[in-house]
Amino acid sequence: MHMVTSTIKDTVRTEAGAPMTGKTLLRVRSISMPSPRGVFLAAELLLMSAAMLAALWNRAIFGASILIGCCAIAACLKALDRSIVGSSKARFRRDLAEALCWGAGAGILILHVFPMLGSGTEAALAGLPPAALLPVVLRPVLRQLTVRKRFVESMLIVGNGKLAEKLHRVLATTNNSAPEPQRTSGVLRFPGSSLAESGCVTDFSQLLDILRRERISRVILAEEDTQSRAGLAATLVAPRLDGLLVNDAVDYYERFFGKIWIDALTAEWFLDTAGFKRSRIGIFVKRCFDLLSAVLLLVLTAPLLPLIAIAIKLESAGPVLFRQVRVGQNGKTFVIYKFRSMRQDAESHAGPAWAKERDERATHIGGLLRRLHLDEIPQAVNVLRGEMSFVGPRPERPYFVDRLAQEIPYYNFRHCVKPGITGLAQVKYRYGASVEDAVEKLQYDLYYAKHWSCLSDVGILLETLGLVLSGKGSR
């Protein structure tokens, strides 16, 4: 990774034909990211096809299709294609093991519930190892090819100011050991780049030489000055038509991290960006999904409900159910229901406070309920009443909403969708106990609101189930 400060002094005509003259200082940062996704998916599909042909030969096509398909879905959810070159060996093995356990477990469960599909299941299970071993076999090969600068995307971040600096810093420090459970590729550092020369003076035409010399495949525009952006746009039109990828910094950040970059947002971005669609059919489908999920949750947990109520009553004085006002869709308030997990006088002295992962205000039974997320079950009633969705941003208290809305731009935009029992921020980020944590969760909440689909809800529910069974997760 290298950095160069370039002075660009030239006359450039904008699209409208008006000349741009004068001296413009642009900071150009180079960065390289591994991108083995296409090769990985092609190899995976090839090996899966071979496994399917073997299953067909053994007359176990249905069982093999279900089992291998479930493993493939689990591998996609765990982002194993990125984990190949972007994580440590231990992290990769853990991701692989989790994906195989979930995939094979889901497939076997389906075959158990629908035994008519399980003809030749033993042969289908025999076909799983080659498909499952693909990431293990492919990983060292892709790592070596990546180190040799194959399957690598060389990028330039162009722009002055804090926006470009922060994007470069965030990309450069991305790794899988960060507190936030990211599943993104790491940064590769290659010595010997000609961009290592500091103080290099160039103009717009020489910027094109840099793109060719460094074999740059993508340019990320993080320039905030309107005049400079116009000059860059005029310069990059020709290489863009020749195949150069050009992205706005906010859009690239969103695609790479799976969340929306709050620090770089403007009101105009919300008008220009795609997404945030609310069709009547989509709303109806989501409501049906919520009703079905809430009823199923209450039916499956019915035997536990009286036991939980008795345990809460025996340990501490106070009601079994905890009621609290929360902010819902479009800023409307409602009363949320949960099993009480804290002492009755938890906030009588200090007032409202952030919830913590190991909150000293929680009772012994309450701590167990919180770790297993069993205290959330009564919120199914809120879902049935239409106040909440099963998947969505976590509803906050009016006290914290008012405070956070003053400190975080666009915070109230998270209320454009119904709050949920679980959500993208809950499965991607830790407990929120500060304004900084609220910013991170807001980035995931806005991403969910922009890209909502039934498939995304199913994926979030599967991840939530994994967190519940492992005793992990966030609020």
C-alpha cells in the first residue's frame, strides 16, 4: 500500500464544454484488494456438478440436491469465497465448519421431515465430501495466485479531505480480528510500486498514465470539491468506456462492507440512490411472513412460557412481563412486551442507561434469558398487533432516540420501516452501549431498509438462530 500526493495543473473541459483552469491538488492513494469470487464460484459450481452427476448415477439425485444445495447456501451466508484469502487459517476453518454443520444439518432435517425426498440418502451423504472439501483444496491455490498479483483488484482512492483519508484508513485496517464481526477481504501490500515516489507532480493526462502503468482496475471517487469532481469525470470518461470501474466512495463502502456510510451521506444521496422500495405486494408478503413467524414462535415455545414465568417470580419480586415505551415506524410509540430480566428497581437511581452484554442490573434468571434471547418471546404479541416486524431495526426508547437524533445525522431515517425482534445490526454487531455503537448499528439498519427482501429476512433469521443456539448475539 502506497500513497502519493499529486499536484494536477491542467486545463480540462467539462461535459458542458466550459474550460476548467487553475491549480488543483489531489491526493491519490493506491490500494489492492483480493477478489477471487468469480474463480471460486466457477470451481465450486464445477465440483458441485460433478457431485450431482455422481448422485444421479447412484439414483440419489433428490437427496443429493437438497444436501448439497443447503451446504452451498450456508457457504454463501458465511462468505467463504472471501474468507479464502481474507482471514486466518483458524478463522477460515471455523467458518467452514459452521457452514458445513448448518448446511448438512438443514439438509438432513428436510430429508427427515419429508422422507419421500430421501431416496438414496446414504449415497447423497457420500457425495457431500468432495463439495465440502472444495474451499479447503482451493484456498492455498487462490492464496498463492493472489500473492502473485493474479485475482487482485488494484484501486486508486482519489480525493482530498477527511472522506478519502477515512475510506483509505478503513480499507487498510480491515481484518477479521476486529471487534466488529466483519466478513470482508483483507488488504494486500505489494512493494515496488512506482507510486511510492513522494511529491510526484502530474496533470490530468498523467493520471491516465498512472492508471495504465499500475494496471488500475477501479477508481474510487472520494473528492468532495465539485469543480475537482467535474475535472476528474472529464478525465475518466475514456478509460471508463474502456472498462475501468469507477465508483463513488459511499457506494463502494456500501457494497464492500454491507452497510451504509453515515459519515459521507448527504440528503441528495437518498434521492439518487436505488432501493428503499415499498410496494404494496412487498408489504403484504412481509406482513404474512411476520404473522406466520410469530405464531410459530409462540407455538414452539409454549411449553417453556409457564416455566420461565415461575422462575422469574421465584427469584425476584415484580411482574413477570416487562413493559416499556419504544419508538416504532414513522416515529409512533408503542408498548413493548418482554420477560423481565432485570431487578424491578434497575433504573430507580441512575435513570435510563445503555444495556450491556453483562449487565449488573440483570437477575440470575434474567441473565440466562438474555443470553438465550428467551426474554424476547413476548414481542411476538407486538408482531401480531402490527407494531413490530419479526425482522427489522431494534426499537429504541424515546429518551435515547431524542438524544441520538441530535448527535447522529439521519438517525430518524431508521424509522422508515417497522422495528423487529431481530435484525441485521443485531447479527452483525455487538451490544450497543455508546453513541459510536449506535452509529455502527444505524449503518446496518439503513442498509437493511434499502435492500429489504424476503430472502434477506430468511438469511437474518438463520443467522439469529445460530447466535441463539451458541448463546451469542447482541441487542
